[in-house]
Amino acid sequence: MFYVEANVVSIIIFMLIFIKEIGTVGHQTKQGYFTNIILAHIAYFLNDIVWVMILGGYLPSINALVASVNIINAIVLSVITGLWFVYTELSQGEEYITKQKNRMIALIPVLLMAVVNVVLFVFFPDTVLAGERTLTLTYYLVFLSVPLVYIVVSTVRSLHRAFRKENYAFRTPYLASAAYPAVLAVIGITQTLWLRVPMFCFGCAVMMLYVYITSLNNQVSIDELTKLNNRTQLKKYIAGDVPKQNTGRHDRYVLMMDLNKFKQINDQHGHVEGDCALKRAADALRLSCSGSSLRPFIARYGGDEFIIIAKTDSEELVRELSSTIKETLIRLNKEAGSAYELTASIGYASYAGDIAGFQTALAQADEALYREKAARKSV
């Protein structure tokens, strides 16, 4: 009964997440996959309750019921891991997975798993059932094959993205996406060895809460369009970056970047293209800052304005970073084949790490930015 209670508690947790998620406004494709993952977990836990009641003798151990429960378990676990793979690919911005055809192709192994299980249980029951309540090694090998492939691919791809140098400041969501399937695999295999210990449902519930909380934190702190830190996260960073001892030494620089003629891009090419320009600017910032020894903090300040915080007292390094950002933006825009010029102006100022000093430096950087813009116009 403890096993049943553990599954019921996990179902309640997943139901609460599901209710919260479907109540959000403006559902995206990836959110639809996330809610389907939640429902698939609930289905697995309900089916698992039936299986443990068969093992405990509360339900009759007839072949038809045993076969049905284990076929459903195998299919639902494949569905969970397959949907998770698609969800992580969507969440991490892979273009190919935005096409419905490619999403369907990615889920073909789930269909194959369903067909194989049905064929084995219906036509070759001796290969998967060793007795009334006993499953063979063949069943477990088939049962775990497709989920493990999805788990390995999801984990490896998420870890690869997490440790790309351009993602150095945004690793948490990638690591969360990698951790969930990896932990699911460990507790799932352990569960097959100790069937009466409810590790799988508890492990899924704990890890899903971790993923969900990480997702909520990202929604609060990450700009939806550019995937950079937003203004709220900038304030948190500045507040948390205050040195313990105020030496008065100016060992930080704030850089303010603004896109040139951005209004003209919106007016002449439309707001969709304007959004593309903003994302291109964000990509230029990520690439430039990841290649810098300064490893700066970057954020979208608002509109077409971006903020970079660099921990250095070297104005020369800051000038080099500014030049790299500008050159990278021009290069990315050229590679994209844009019908317009995309350039940026950058102003900067130093400060000592205190909040008041940041506000002063921000105003000075803003002034320097508009002096550069004015100089461009006069040329």
C-alpha cells in the first residue's frame, strides 16, 4: 500500500503542475509537449498502481491483465522519453524540430516500440512472460531499449549545448534538461531490480519539480525574444556583485549598446524583421563575450538597448570587446543575407562595484553612446 500511496502523491504533484501550466496565457508548441509529458507521467503512475496490485495479489494475475499492464508501461515510458527529447530540442532553439514533420519522425521509435510489444505479448508470450507475475529478461531489454536511446541522446545534446562557450552564462536550463532523463534512467533501472520500492515515481516527481522551478526562474529572468538576461536579472546581478569591501577602485565597466537606425528597420522591413535584428544582436553579444577573457554579464535592457558588465580595470580590453561586438554583428548580418545594414553604437564607463556607482556609470555610458551615434551621423 505504501507503493500505491507513493504513486498517488506523485500523481497529485504532477496534476498541480499540469493545472498551473494549462492556466498560462499564450501556449507555445513546446508548452504543449510539456503538458503531454505531465499527462504521460500520470498515466504511467496509474498503470504502475495496477501492476503493483497484481503483484500484491489484490488483482487477479491473469495473462490478459498482466500483458495489458506491461504493454502500457513500455509504451508510456517510451512516450515520456520521446516527448522529452522533442521538448528539449524545442526549448533549446533547434530549428529543425519546429517542423511538425520532423517532430513526427523523431517519435517513430515510440510507434515501433508499441508494435513490437503487442506482437511479443500476443504472438510470442513465452519470450516476455516467465510465469503469472514474472517478466523475462527479453521484456526488460525491449522495455528499456527505446527509452534509453532517447535518454542518452537528450542528455548528451543538452550537455553539449550547456558547455558551448557562447552559453557560458545560461547553463542552468541546459543542465536541468540533461539531468532529468539521466536521473530517470538511473532510478528506472534500479526500479526494475527492486520492483516493490517506489523510487521511480518519487524520483520523477522530485526531478520534475526541479525542472519546473528552473523553467519558472528562466521565465522571470530571461528575455523571451533574445534569450539574454532581462532587466530584472540585471538588477539582481548588480545587487549581488557588490564587493564586501569598498576600496574605491574602478575595476568594473558597464557598456551600453544600441542598434543604429533600428526604427528604420522596423518601419521599412516590418516588426518581424526587427525581431530578427534583435536576435542577431543577441547572438553577436553571446559570441563576442564568450570569446572574451572577461566573460562579461550581458542583458537586454529594453527595446534595442543592451547592457554588458565586464569585471576589469583595463579600458583597452573594453575597447577591444566593443570592437569585437560591432564586427561580429556586421558579420552575422552579412551571413544572414539581410537587405539592410545592421550596426551598433557602444558607450562605456567604469565604476567600483557599488550600486550608486553603477547608476552613475550607466548614465555616463549612455552619454558616451549617444556621442558615438552623433559622430556617426555627422560623417
